[in-house]
Amino acid sequence: MANDIKRIVVYCGANVGFKPEYKEAAVAVGRILAEEGIGLVYGGGGVGLMGAVADAALAAGGEVIGVIPEALKALEVEHKNLTAMHVVPDMHSRKAMMLGLADAVIAMPGGFGTLDELFEALTWSQLDYHRKLCGLLNVAGYYDHLIAWVRHSVDVGLVKAVNHDLLVHGETVQELLHGLRSREFPLAQKWMGR
């Protein structure tokens, strides 16, 4: 049975990076989500890949919800033209609200913050705090090493194979959306022990 995805939280960089493919992918994600009637939830910034994905979704008539901590409003140049903006007290509140508003996760190229958000979402899935699949948009091989590390962690017994299946990856947004829609959430399994 296909997963019903009404909104996706997108984690991505507040910078655009050095490869033009990153911004091109952000624009494609925003546009395609809007075209498919999927709302975008993101960090609320108007710069970098965050701004590009939001602008593209808005230009295509999509719903765009930002969630930004008070302290980062100026630093991340808060986007002023969103469907809705939530200002929260801190990063913990931001991550919880973003996940609460969405049905699935996409992590695009980004830095430490993107990985922090992705791994918190994966950990919460692993602990069965929520049942949301997480996707890696592997633009221009950006996440090749991370995907290999996850496989290695399963091979050495530090991540259960069932939890490996919480992470879907694809090289295009269409491929990733197909994976998020078609993959069933793995059966809950104890996260510790044998």
C-alpha cells in the first residue's frame, strides 16, 4: 500500500555549495513537491539551498511552511513570503515541530545541521517515536560515503538491518518520492540488545 504523503520536511544547507547541481536539485524538489500537491516544511530561511527550495515551491503554487528559531531569524535571513512561518525558541523545538508537520523526510546536500536533523529523525523512527521514512537525495554523489557508512554499520552489527530500511535514497527527486511512497515502514524492532 502506498504511503500517503501530504507534506515533506526538507533538510538542506543554508549555503548553496560549490556545485551548481545542488541548487538545481533544490529548485527541482520545490517545484515537483508543489506540482504533486505535497506541502514543503523546511527551516524557514530565505538563503542558500533552503531559500531555493522554498522559492521554487512557492513559484509553482505550493504550500511552504517555515520553522525557524528566534536566534536564527536574522542569521538565516528569514523568508518573508511563506504560506506560514513558525518562530520557535530553540533548535530542539524546531526539529520537533518540523517532523510533527510532515509525513516523511528528505535530506538534500547540507552541512552539520542537515545531518543533525536527519539523524535525529532516523533515531526517532528507530525508537518508534514516529513512523516516517527518511530519504537522502544523493545529488552528484554527495551522500555516497554516508550511504556506504550506513551499510558498513549494518555489516558490523551496530545498526539493525531493519533500521537500514528506514533510510531511502535516490539520485532524483522522482526516484526518491517513489521510494518514500512505495516502501512500507519496517516493523518496529528493539533498538538495543541482540
